[in-house]
Amino acid sequence: MFNEESHLKQPIRWAMVGGGRGSQIGYSHRNAAQRDGLFKLVAGSFDLDADRGRDFAVNLGIDGTRSYATYKEMFAQEKGREDGIQAVSIATPNSTHFEICKAALEAKLHVICEKPLTFTTDEAYVLKALAAENNCLIGVMYGYSGFPMIHQAREMVRRGDLGDIRVVNAQFAHGFHNEEYEKDDPSLKWRVTPAASGPTYVLGDLGTHTHFLCEMITEMEVESLCCMRQSFIKSRAPLEDNAHVMLKFKGGAVGTLWASAINSGSMHQQKIRIVGSKASIEWWDEFPNQLRYEIQGEAPRVLDRGMPYLYQDDQGVSCNRIGGGHAEGYFESWANLYARFAYAFNAVAEDDQAALDSMWFPGIDAGIEGTRLCEKCAESADNGSQWVNFKD
């Protein structure tokens, strides 16, 4: 069970870039970060319109003098304050991630960034080196990885409950963009614009989430892939609104990944099925408190979050916020990740390498792999759906 008595000596002084008024993702970050009192929002550069950003900041209870017109101004001004920020979350379009992350790390700030982390793996490796040089951490917001049943699934794979892993089928296929809604929706428009979104749309926006969960649960690495992608809304070309990816994993397992925004009638349809030689498991994010467990020759069973028959550990399976039977959801998953980020940042401040080494959170390497997925899928699809090595 989550322990609300566990806290830091002082909350981490925290800021945001982006995520201003009307931003669903911005609210998600703030809700998660401040849920447990581990972060305190003290500054921000929330909006390209400085006056609107300041008005928003004041309404959040932030000193108006610490609402900045640009992230560069914020990093420079906060660096000179005794009570300056220690960490920053980046909730801006993909095209800005690299430069903002780089500037934050150079200012010796820990970073929590939306995904995909960068446009290219070369950029991501630059950030990894810069983080190490400045003794900073980078967290990547794979928000679904905070669900306890995802960690239960990983522990079942680790303990051999499924046997040898043979097949991984994954999808994140909603239907909310089955028409050209971006004509009247600026928050969608940038996602289907290559200059802002990067080499992909749904693969970066949706596929990276599911790919990370697959690698997290199975702890297998992709060896090669073959991607087919389409722009069913023609104005979105060359960015895809639907993609199918075939995967080969090191060790012989195979898999598929379907990412789509044109699955008409679907709410989310983020599902992951792991097939082993003895049993299979399946998780669906619309029912995140349950994990379906199917042993060959036995009746299927459904495992529920918060129950004593689940595996217990300090890395996530037992990180429940309320007893079994009550629904935990999206915000709890995000809060679980922000709690991990907070304790990791604190371990760096206290020079406690042993504590840091014992912690799990989606960090820079997870960000690199998500960026690589986008790159390699685009490379495969744009060359006649050829098979390409995942790592050259």
C-alpha cells in the first residue's frame, strides 16, 4: 500500500514549460506531481503569450514574478535564486523537446519530459551525456507504466509463470481522429505537422507508450522490425494516422504493434497480450485494475489490483493507493511515476547511489528507445516496408 507518511525533508522546487491554460496534459503533470507533496510548483513558462501565462500562474497560486515569458529567461533567473527551481517538466510540442531539455540540463536541472523525447536518437544520446555530465536525471512520461498491474505482469514474466515468451501482441488504437478534426483543433494540428511532430504521428504519440510497456513487462529487446503505415486522412501525409509493425525480439520471440487514431468507435484500445509457452496474460488500459491470466488447459482467471494473491515488492506491484475493489486510474498511475521521479531526484541530491540504483522509473534509456522506434518505423515504411535492424 502507498505510504503517505513517506516524504522528503523539503518538496522538490519544480517548474513547468508549457502545459498552460486548457492543456489536458499540463493538468495531468500538475495533478500527479503535487498529489503526494513531493513537488512544489513555484515557477513556470506556461504559454507563448506571456500575459496569459502570468494570469494562469497567479490563478495557480504562483508568484507572478516567477511566471516567465520564455524557458530561457526562467532558467537564467531561477539559477540566481537561493530558492530556485530544482526540476522542470516539459509539456510542449515534440519539436521543442531537445532544445528545452538541453537548456535545462545545462542549468543543472532534473528533467521530466513528454514523449517522444527527441526527433532523433543522436539528439537523445546528446541529452544522456549532458545529464551525466551535470549529475542530473531525465524522466520520460510514459504515464501508463505507473499502473500496479503492469508491474504485476512484469513480475509474472520474471518468475517464469508464463514460461518462455513467444509472442507479444500490442495495440493503442483509438478512433477520435477518424476525420480531419485538426482543421478546428490547434492542439491536434501540431501533432500532424512534421515540423512540430517529427517523423511520425501515431507511432510517436501512441506507439511509444505501448512499445515501452512491452519492453518493460518482458524485458526483451527488439532486434528488427517491419512497418507499414498509412495516412487515411490525406492531408496528414507524410505522417501516419495508422500503422502496423511486425517485431522480432532478441531470443526468438515475435510480436506486432498496431497504432491508430482512426479506429472508428474505439475509445482507447490500448491492449498488451504476452504469450508464453505455459500461459498468457493480457492487460487493457480501459480496465487497468485487472490482468487476465490464462494457463493452458485451465479456466481463464482475472487478477485484481490490491489483492493479497499478487506479488508484493517495493517497485510497483504493491504501490496501491487504496484497497482492492476500488478503482485506481490514470491520475494514480501518473502520481506513482512522479513519486518515483521525486525519490530519484532526492537520491541524487543526497549522493545516495545505492538508493538510486535500486529505483525503477522510465528514464533516459526509455526515451532513447521510444525515439528509436519512431526513426526505425519511418525508415522501414518509407522504404517499402523493408525489415530494418532496430539497432545499427
